[in-house]
Amino acid sequence: MGSLFRSEEMALCQLFLQSEAAYACVSELGELGLVQFRDLNPDVNAFQRKFVNEVRRCDEMERKLRYLEKEIKKDGIPMLDTGESPEAPQPREMIDLEATFEKLENELREVNQNAEALKRNFLELTELKHILRKTQVFFDEQEGGVNQTTESMTRALITDEARTAGASMGPVQLGYMEKSNEREDYLPCFVAGVILRERLPAFERMLWRACRGNVFLRQAMIETPLEDPTNGDQVHKSVFIIFFQGDQLKTRVKKICEGFRATLYPCPEAPADRREMAMGVMTRIEDLNTVLGQTQDHRHRVLVAAAKNLKNWFVKVRKIKAIYHTLNLFNLDVTQKCLIAECWVPLLDIETIQLALRRGTERSGSSVPPILNRMQTFENPPTYNRTNKFTKAFQALIDAYGVASYREMNPAPYTIITFPFLFAVMFGDLGHGAIMALFGLWMIRKEKGLAAQKTDNEIWNIFFGGRYIIFLMGVFSMYTGLIYNDIFSKSLNIFGSHWHLSYNKSTVMENKFLQLSPKGDYEGAPYPFGMDPIWQVAGANKIIFHNAYKMKISIIFGVIHMIFGVVMSWHNHTYFRNRISLLYEFIPQLVFLLLLFFYMVLLMFIKWIKFAATNDKPYSEACAPSILITFIDMVLFNTPKPPPENCETYMFMGQHFIQVLFVLVAVGCIPVMLLAKPLLIMQARKQANEEVQPIAGATSDAEAGGVSNSGSHGGGGGHEEEEELSEIFIHQSIHTIEYVLGSVSHTASYLRLWALSLAHAQLAEVLWTMVLSIGLKQEGPVGGIVLTCVFAFWAILTVGILVLMEGLSAFLHTLRLHWVEFQSKFYKGQGYAFQPFSFDAIIENGAAAAEE
């Protein structure tokens, strides 16, 4: 089979590169993305490898680019992304890139430092401007008639010592008083400044307690927020002025201001001096605004120029870094002129890889061509399944369970059909399926634009990555919805119901709970496609009929699905030439499954074909036996209960004999699965040991005569430790018990198809009955408004619960059916993924992927 059904054939190759051509050749291989290199220096520290200095230089360049990116995003400048991937630069171009990044970083840091200093100066001048304005208001209020307040404050500031000395003081002006020799220590003074508004209450309390109430504080809010030059945040501040007396209070007040990080500014006492200072401050603010604008324009021009090339610079640096990381995996030969590498490559792509190596050699100007030799090995190669944008999501579902062993059958191609189909059996609704299919189709039609909008939203990335799965699940759900004849819990009467009333209509209308026969009066054949819409209006027996139908098809699909899984194991056994497993595992497993569970499926079809509501006894509906009871009696060798009058005990002639025979053969398969393989392995080892002894004697004689034998593969594979017989018996016992008991439990597990389908249909009916039907019953203009509101509420519940939540539930149950019930029959999933050196993957995953 091709690589679609199995992983690619891989080859371990040895690569010899000249030192001057190694960089260019690895660059070409990174663009190709088909080579997985092995680390030939596992014991060498990362800081002791040959190209560690180049990697550090790349780290430094990345740091500078991240700094530029941060500044660009801070200014909201869009970064140009053409979607193109430039080639990896040559090693000599690293110097030019380093110089460019160094110049940009230094220039930007210098501009930022200058801008921060200017903003800090601007903030100080702005605060001083507000102080001059607010203090002028304070002094104007005092001059306008607050002499009484001033006098009280002054009197409070005079100490007892001054009073005892008989000193008298008239009304005092706010500010510095005219000094006199007698009272110089008692004259009041003031300080002014700004403080954060949220610190002001605590600041007032501290001043009051520390100064024991011997200060006078006035404050006013600055209405407009100010910009913090350090981080650019908007802060709210207040202006304050503190009046006090004496050097001790002055020292204490300044320490408190320093503790609360309040900024103090000089404030002249004389009004003329304040006005003159205010004019000077306004002039300096205007000049600073001009300089700040020019600085911001220059910074913006630098960032805009950098934004045009930033994405390409990131790609180039990450490619260089990835190349040197890969070169660190290589070995040097003794001449220090040749690099040696080992790598896994797909066998079909060896010629393509050789062409890429030749291109790299030509680019580097080397005259020595690279050498790619295929090596013999006994190691398990990595698993490589080629995917495209359609199969990638389905392959991801399989790999989430476990990466396939090398050359093992790949379930992904079959999952493309079985996964959406089993999902649709549980989710079957024409309306809900259409919503899901349209959503998937929209993502498929817009996939280029949506893929270009790289987002970190994990939920959206999951939906977009599975767009083809969502579309197929929606389409299959529409199909099963037509089969169920179910659209938003209602039915479509496309062909007209083929069931007609055979009773007196007045009697039926007057008896609401009268149960009618499904037989009715048919005109010709039954409903041509899907369910007859008459079942939509059925009452008591609607759920009974749907349950019986969906339960049976769940078992039918489940048994077929499991049989298909067992048949897949036949492909694995034949490919790996495992004759013992083919004869003593595959055949007994298939026989066991066919004779018990597939026979039960055949009984369902026989019952459907042979018994009908329109038939007379012994093939009427009353004579139809229960499949479940028949299967239980078959396994337990029970005698069936006597059938109703004029009915037959068995569905066909010889049924009892066939059932006994099938059970005996199925039970006989169990010891074959349990013992045959371990016993044959034990016998084969015994024979091998008997044959080894004479061969060993002959080999020793040959060595004595000077003859030596060497293996063609370089050793390793023939000396692997074999699994012990006890472990083989234990493993086979577990495998057999798991398969036998799992066949029963897995068959029952497929009943989830019926259970979730029933739950989905009932939830849809509840939403229609309890929500939308209320709006449909309203009449008149008010009814239109009510219907609009009710419909919006119903639509939200339908999408949120029935499409999203029920869809997620059905998806998870379908995933479990594939992982456990289907893949356990043949899929081991014990391999490891092929991880080629690919620039596309490294760029997509960012710098973290490059380091890995």
C-alpha cells in the first residue's frame, strides 16, 4: 500500500559535508524540511559545542529584535507581513545584521532616554505651573478678608515662651514676615509642592500627629491627570501648601514630604515674583512641547522604518540560529575540515535531498560535493505520514492517541469517513447539521485570510484547524437528519406520508390517548426515504419505535466497525510476515466476532425481512422474537420460551443447531488465542537453541583456522534480548481476556450512538415545545414582537446547547469509539513522530521551537 495507508519508508543516512559548504547545505535542507538529524554529541555540554558563539550572537540579535517589537507594539504601528519567507542569510551577512540591530537599538534607547528626560522636565514645569496658580488663589483669599483666620493661626503658632515675655503680634500675612531680632524664631514660613491624590489623607494625618497640630495645610486638586514619564501612566495629583514656624518644624515637614514622595517646589512670596516665574514657566513649557513633538516624530520615523523589515529580520535570525543549532549536532572528522552527520530521511525523497545538497554546495562555492550514504540499522525508524490541509486534522486525531509504529496501518484515511459518520448517527438533525456545515464551509472558503490572522486564541485555533472535520460532520449530520426525518425536532413531508387512518376519524379525534396500529392503510410501498413523517405526530409509541430502530442500527454499525478493525490487523500481520499472529490471533479473533456478534446482526436483518406489521401469523409483528433474548438463550444454551399461538419458535430452520455450533466454535477459539502463540514461540526457541550448538562448534573451528565472519549490518540487531516466556504467557493472557471481554463491552459501548441520538432529539423537541412554540401561538402586532424575542432566545439556546455542547459531547464519544473500540483491534501506536529540520515549523512555532 502507499504512504496514505502506511507511514513512509525511512532510511538512516550518513552525510559528509565540507566545513565551508555545511552552512549552505543545511540551509537548503531546512527549506526542504525532509531530514531529521540525530545528535552525535549527546555527552557534550551545550556550551562546549563548536558553534556556541554563533548561537549566542543569534540570541543577542533576537533580544534586540524583541525590544524593537515591544516598542513598535507600544506605539500601535502595524508591522508589514508579506507572508514570504526570505532565504537564510550567509554567515558573512550576520555582521551587517548585527550592526543594523545595534544601531537601531542604540538610537531608540537614546531617543527614549531623551524623551523620558524631557517628559520629566515637562512634568516638573507643569506641576510648578499648577503650584503657582493654586498658591496665588490661596494668597488672594487671604488678602481678600481672611485676616481673622490668619490671626488665629498666628496666635496658635506663638509659643508660651513668647507670651510669657510679653510679646504682642498683630495680624500676620501668609508668607515670610519681616524679620525682627526679637521674634525671628517665631515668624511663620511655608513650603509648597504636589503629591499623589491617594496619598493625601495619610499625608495630612502624619503632619498633624508629627507636628502636634502646629501646622496649617491648604490643598487643591489638579483637575487634569498628569503623565508619569517612567511608564506613561496617567496619575492624579494635588497641590499643597504648608505653613509652619521654626526650623525644627521645617525639618520635620520636609522629612514627611520626602517619606510620602511629595515633590517640593520654590514659591516666591511676592506676587510680582510669582507672576514673573509663572510667565517663565509657560515659556519653557511651550518650548518643551515643541522639542517633545520633534522627538516623538523622530522616534515614530525610526519605528516605522523598523516595522517594515521586522518580520523578515525575525525570520532571518531564526533561520541562522536553527542552522547553527543543527550544525552543533554534527561531528568533526580528524582533519577538522569535514562535518559528519546522521539523519533519517524518507526513502522516496533521497534524490530530492541530494539535489538540495548540490544547490547548497554551489551556493557556497565549494568544489567538493557532499556525500549521502545509506546505513544499515536495526533501530526503529520514526513514523512519517504525509498529510495535506485536508488530512492533517484527521491525522492529528490519530496521533493524539499514539503515534503509529513504523509502517503500521494508518487509521487516518478510514477515519475520514467513519468519524463524521458515527458522529452524525448521534447528532442527526438536518437543521443543526446545516449550521455546522455552513460554519465549516465558511472557514474553508476564508481559510487563507483566517490563517494569516495569527491569533493566540486556543479555542479558535482548534476550530480552525478542524474546519474540514466540522464541515464533514455537518454534511453527514444533514444526511442522517434526512434519514431520521428530523429538522429542529420537526419532520419534512417531502413525499407525503404513506400511512393513512383506517379507523373511524371521530373516534380517534375524541380519544386523545388511543394507540393506533403502525400498520394503517398503506398506499403502495412504504415511505421511500427515511422515516415516515407520520411518526412526528405519534405520541406513546414514537419513542418506542425510535428506540428500537436506533438501538439496532447502533449495534449493526458497531459490529461492522469492530470487524473492520480486526481485518485491519490482517494487513499488519501479512506486511510484517508474522505468520503465528496471523494464524493464531487474527483468525480466532475474527471467527469469535463473526460467530457471536455478527450472527446477532444477521438475526436483526432476518427479523426485519421476515416479520412485518402487514404480515399474518406466523410472520406478523406479534410473532417477532426479541433479538436480545435470543442471543442470551444462545450463549447460555437455554431453551426458548414457547411462542404465542400460531407462531414459530425459531426464525429459520436449523437455528438451534447452528447457534450451539457457533457458540462451541467461538468458545474453542479462546484457548487457541490464549495458548497457541506462546507455545509455538517456546517450541521455536527450543529448536533454535538445539541448532545453535553445532553451529557454534563449527564457528570456533573456523576461527581456529584463521577464518572470520562479519555481519553485514554492523551488529546490534542479532544480540537484542528476547522477551522471557513467562512475560509472553502473561501478555498473551491479558490480550486474550481483554479481547474476549472487550468484544462484549465494546459492542455494548456502541449503544452510545442510540443514547446520544435520542437525547439530542429530545432536547431539540423540548426547546421547540417549551420556547419557540410560545412565540408561534401569539397573534397580532404584539405577537410579532414576542415571536422575534422568543426566536432570538431559541436560536441562542439551539446554537449554544444543541450545536456547541451536544456537538462537543458527540465528538468526544466518537473519538472514544475510534480510539478504544476500533483502534484497539489492530493499532499499537508505539512509534515516535518524524520531526524534520524545517524552517517552516521553526518559524511557525517561534523562537522556542528553534531552541528545541
